Amino acid sequence: MPLSNPANSQAESFKALVKGLREAIREPEQFTLSYGAESSAFVRFNHGKVRQAGQVQQASIGLKLISEGRHADLDITLTGEAQVDQQRLAEGLQQLRETLPLLPQDPYLLLNHNGWQSNNVQAHPLPDTEHVVGLITRAAVGLDLVGFYAAGPISRGFASSAGAFGWHQANSFNFDFSLFHENGQAVKASYAGHDWSADSFTRRFSQAREQLELLGRPLRTLAPGQYRAYLAPAALEEIMGLLSWGGFSAQSIASKSSPLQKLYAGDQSFSPLVSIDERVSGSLSPAFSGEGYPRSDLKLITQGRADAQLVSSRSAAEYGLTANGASGYEAPSALNMAAGTLPDADVLKQLGTGLYISNLWYLNYSDQPGARMTGMTRFATFWVENGKIQAPVSTMRFDDSAFSLLGSQLEALTQERELLLSASTYSQRATDSALLPGALVSKLTLTL
Amino acid sequence: MFDFHPQLKQRFAALRTGADFFSLRYVRESGQYLSVRKNVAEPPSLRRDEGAMLTVRVNGVEAYAATNDLSQTGLQAALEKAEQQARQLKPHALLDLREQRVSSDRADYFSPNLDQPFPSLSECYELLDAESAAVPKDERLVNWQVSIGITHVEQIYLSSAGAELRQAQRFVYPGLDVTAYDGNDSQTRSLGRENFGQQGGADVINRCGLIGAGPKVADQALQLLLAPNTPQGPRDLLLMPDQMMLQIHESIGHPLELDRILGDERNYAGTSFVKAQDFGHLQYGSKLLNVTFDPDIPEQLASYGHDDDGVAATKQFLIKQGLLLRPLGGALSQFRAGMDGVANSRACSWNRPPIDRMANLNIEPGDQPLAQLIGNIEHGILMSTNRSWSIDDARNKFQFGCEWGQLIENGELKGVVKNPNYRGVSAQFWKSLSAVGDADTFQVLGTPNCGKGEPNQVIRVGHASPACVFSHIDVFGGEA
């Protein structure tokens, strides 16, 4: 099942749609047109075998029509047939033309009039899916493996009546998997990127297998209370993921629904060890936003203090800020947290006695304005005594404030950081990533 | 309606394959999301989506290919991709489906009031403008938003076994939320939104209570801002239907999904504390607990005639008088596990394969009016409207939070409290169910946002419930 690489033809198809739209637009109309497509191989595994497999080919455009201060958005699925797609675009344009007169003028409409250009194509060949499936099932012999392999090309495009044009295309794969011990404990791992290497896959798989052996020890059940804890990068990613849900958003901060509103108001701070950027450069996500702004790197938190917010064009107009390439949701997609000084090799020694937490799960807020959050341990959580792993720990719930975990109780961040590529496939394969260290905290509150 | 059906049938009939069985599931979806925030209309967000999934079985191995290209060539190419994949994966396949029966049903299904036009875009904006303007002027009210989401879905399922199933549905999601802020704390009160969605037309907006709700919702946000935190400690807990839906969803629905019990979801959504051998034996809750899979309430969000594998949906008790009887498992999971289930194999769209999902999962009403539920509580708390949810991957240890809390002392509702949270363990929690509200407390609710599966899928689920009382639950408030 070789995966086709339709990037060039997709770029040409998109350009043809843009050309047609430019010709169809009448003064004083303006437009923005975004594009998203992917051709994906999806393979689910359970008990080391293929549970469900398939392929998905999809493409869509997002058309915004603007006229005399009014605007509306329409997403349309494309077919890949030029004539049908031009027809759908024409019908969509007509629908929006009929819609605009029904709307009031929008005081928060802000358009980018720059004719910026951006082009980023990475066409590294991906392995044949059947070959990868063979490697995985052979590695899983004798193991209870459950997981998901997603691979293929992803394309994103943008064009506007102001002359802007952006194209982003990348091939990628993401094998996200767990190995289960017969006692129900599991270790989670992933192997993701652009360039599949059998050696790298084997190395990653072996690491997970080694951790699995530790999970065979008798399970330790902890009482609720406060414990020293090490949060591995994947666990810290869950915390950052929850905080990213409105945390850095200009609209959420202004409308008092951001969990970081006290940080941005200057009433709270994180530890000076904490510096967080939105690092678009070198990330997997496009260098332009869906609403037509080039994206640049931003310092969101500097040495524990609030810095930039993520500002969409709408927030820029409403709050008098400068749009900085944030999406309409104003959520980061390429978080980069500064490394600390604790070597990975010293983590257990520095932890001493406490919890080594590989992953957290299902976080939500106990008190959002206070950034107090709750969540569960999941996958490979160990009890450590005197710097040595003693036993896996049964699932526990924590409930703590981010201002405690990343503030007063943060002892150290690791020197080494891990690049975590999102395995999310809601609607489409995500291009989000996070580069994070591990965090040693002196007090984590377990409640259940 | 179904205007593509004749062409699709023709193209399906012309498809050529060496597969033992194949099916085509076509989905066309259109929608609009309209909102007014702080008296300013936001630009409408409209969408049109269309595509098809071809599924084949070759020597007992199933594979799928989804395509946006609905031409004869495009459908044939997808079918061939799926067939090729099924053949190639044969040595690695977990399942042998040669003995699994397939559907040959033929039927149509329609949402209620589908023939009645929905209010026009202008009429919707007039309503939203009026409700937004009705939020009182108070400098502490820093944000509010009124919205209506509408989704139309047409689905056609055709199979080589002769199945021909069509369904046309309209889903409506009204919503309002108001945030109050005092310079330190902020509190949000909402109506509808993720807690209320139904099938139908303008009647859904009326049933939601959106019209005229602005002043009351705003007043409640301000009351919360002034309220003390929820006190910590054990109390009898009265959950209103808009929190019961979340409680049912997370700690009955997900743990009873048969694909989780079979291990498919262990890498993502998780497993279950329920084991296959528990069905027919496990006392899941108190004798008052009666839980049904019910596709027959017309306005409920996940009512349908057949699931996405073409299996007819009928009402079934999953839990009766507290005894666990039946899992949420579709035909494939039933075949794998060798047990009866329900018709709940569902996909969120044409580009995702069907898996076991909740649909309408309800608690049957009891016999106590709300006044009696409250009157019988000596030391308790009422909680309403979910705002926070967290549960372990086996769906056992949970912590949930609500927008609205009111203490109950000696059978009477007392003061409002903010940040009402509670925690418990599913395996014990339902055994503490001590009273179930009557039909007057019963509400038909639903959410469009249930996430699960690899590849990920977010889908509509319905939950209807009366108000319910749970004894001696650990409750607590907020603050860091």
C-alpha cells in the first residue's frame, strides 16, 4: 500500500481555485481562502494484531467573503476533480454573497493586507504501510501491544485577495502505542517523525519493553496525601495542554475565563525556572495561520512572569492589540519550554523518595480562575525510595494548582527535553508539537 | 432530500470487487453556527461536507477506504484500496469475520419536524441580538454570548447484502453563557451549549428555555460571584439532570462500551473496570437504578432507526434494578465477545469507521417529585450544570464539578455556593443512589462532544435523566 504523494498536484489545484476566485470576485469584495488536505493510512492494533485498518483521503477549503465591513465563513469539502471543485467554490461564493446583506457590519473585522508569501514542502518518502505493520507485529510477538499508526502527507494552504499565498506540505508518521503487562499495568510510548528508521523504531520499542518489566513488580497502593514527584515530559505535556486551553488566549484573558488570568494580571507567578515560548520556527505546524497572518516565535512566559498573549485578528481589533498569527482559538501549537539543569541521569537520585510519573490523564479544573486542576496518573507510574524504583503505583488522582506545581513547589527542570508530536486525529491529523523537559516537584497532592 | 440517492445507487451497482462483502456509507452534512457576543454579531460559520466510506470483507478480514471523490472512478478506486488492504493485512489480522452476519435491512429515518423550515438566518440573529441585549448592564458582567448551532445530516448506507438505509436528521444546539468578575474571582453560568442538544427545529430552542433566559442566567452568575465556596465534607448529593447526564456518560456509558472491555481503546480512551463476565451478575447500583439504551425518544440527540453497520436499534435495559445486564456493544463487538449488546456501532462522519459508541443512554424516571427529593435530605447539596469532568482510564475514580450549588439543610434549599465539586468511585457511587426523581424532573439532554477512538472521533450522544439523590458523597469547593 504505497502512499501517494499528491503534494504538487494539490498545490496546483489550490492555485487554480485561487485563480478562479480572484476572477470571480467583484469590487468591493475581498476574500481569504484556506486549504487543508491529507491522505492517511490508519491502522489500529490490539493484542499485537491489526484490529482495524483503512485509508482516508480528504480535502477542504475555508472561504471567507468580506464586503463593506461584513463577512462570513464557509467550509467546503473538495472532491479532487477540478471542475466539480470550481463549481462547489462558485456555489459557496454565491451562498456567502446572499448571506452578507443579512449581517450587520462587524466592528472587530481586521484584515491583513500584506501580500506575504510562504512555501514549505517536505516530501520525504514514507515507508509502505504493510512493511511497517510487519515490523510492528513482529516486534509485538509475545507482548500485549495496543496502539495506532497514522501516516501520510498533510497539506495546508492560504491565499487572500490581498495577494498573500502560503503553502505547507509535509509527510509524517506517528506510531502511538502501549505495552500491557498481564497485571493490567502499561507503558506508553510513541515513535513519530518524517523519516522512518527501523533502527530508531527498534530502539524506542526496546525502551518501552524494558520499562514494562518494571511494571511486573507487585503494585503499591498509596494513601491520599502529599508526595514528592517527578513529572516526565509526557506528564508535563498534559498540564501544559490543559493550560493551553484558553490560558494564553487574549480573548480568554480579557473575558476572565483564562486559567492564567492571575498570571497575566500580575497577581501570581510561576517559578523563575519556567520560560515558555510558542516556537513556530522549526516546528511541524504551518508558518501561517488559518486567518492569514504569518506566524512568528513568541515568548509567552519569561522566567515565571506573563509575557505575550496569543492574539487573533478579532482580539486585536476588539482589545486594541497586535495580531500575532494566533488561530481563531488562540491556542499554542508549538510550545517550547526552556530546559533546566537537572540531568536525566540524576532524576531518581534527586527525587529520592516519591513518585515517578510517566503520564497524566484526563485533566480538568477544580477551580479554573485559580488554575487548580485535577487529573489521573496513567501508564508507568512508579514508587521510588532512596533513588531506586520500587514498585508500580495504582492509579491515583491529583488535585493541585499550576501555581504550586510550576511555582512554589517546582524544584528543577531537566537538562534534556523531549519533542512530543501530537497524535491527535480529530477531523484531521494534527501538526502540533511540544518540546518539554521533565519537572521535579517537592509536593504533589493526591486526593483519591 | 436524498437527491444524490439515485446516482449513488447507480454507482454502487456498477462497482466491481472480489470482496466477499462490501458496503458504502455516504454522509452529507451542512451546518451553521451563529453567535452574538456582548451584543456584537460574530461572523456566521457555515459548512458543507460530503464523502463516502467503502468497507470490504475479504476472507474474514475487514478494511475501509474513505474518499471525498464520489465519482464512479473515485468510489471504485476507494473500493480497490480497501480490498487491497484487506488482502495484505490478512496475516496480521486480529479478527476473522467470516461467520459474522451482515444486515440486509431497508428503511428510512427522519428527525421530528424535519419538514418544518428552521428560522431564517435573519430571524436567528434577531433572536440572538434580543437575548444578548437582555443581559442586564452591570460592570461585573464581563462577558456573555448567545448562540445557535444547526447541523443537517443525510446518510445513505448501501451494501452488497442488499441493505438500503437512509436517514435525514437535523440537530439544534442553543446556548447562552454569562461570566461575572469581581477583580479577583470569575464565575460563569450557562444554559444549553454543550449540555443541551436535540433533534428537531425551532421547537428545540423553546424547549431549551433560551428565550428570555438572559436576565436569570446573568443574575445567577452574579449570585455565584457573591457566594461562599462549597464546604468540604460528606453530604447527600442531589444532582439535577444537566449534571446527571455527565455522571451517566462518564461512569456508566464509557465503562459499558464493549470495545473498551475488549481492549481496543487501551492506548487512548482507556479500558473499563467492568469485565465481560460481570454482565448478568454485577450489582452496578442500588435497586433504584434503571438504565436504558433508548433510540425511541424522537427529539433525543442520538435517536435513529439503524446504526452505521445497518443494525436495527431497539430499546434495551443495560441495568435493571441495579443489576448489570447488557453492554454497549454493536454487532462486531457482540460477535467477538459472544454476548448480546445494542445497535451502537457509530461513526462521526464519512471519514471515520464505526466503533462502539454511546447513543441515547438514559436513566428511567422514579416516583419522587423534586420537593420530596429535597425534603428528605437532612444535610446535603444540590448541584447543577456540569463544568468540569475528570475520570480515570478504567472509568472508576472520578471528580466532577458544577456551575451551580445550593446547600440543603433539614429538607430545605438554603444558600448558593460556588465551585461545587464532588468525587467518588463509579463502582461504589451508583450503590449510593438513594432516590430517583419522577417524570416531572426528567429532562432530555445531549452533547455533541463525546471523544473516542483511533483515529479520533467526536460524536453526538443523548442522555435523559431525572434528578437523583446520592447518599454521603465527598463534596468540596475551589480556591488554590
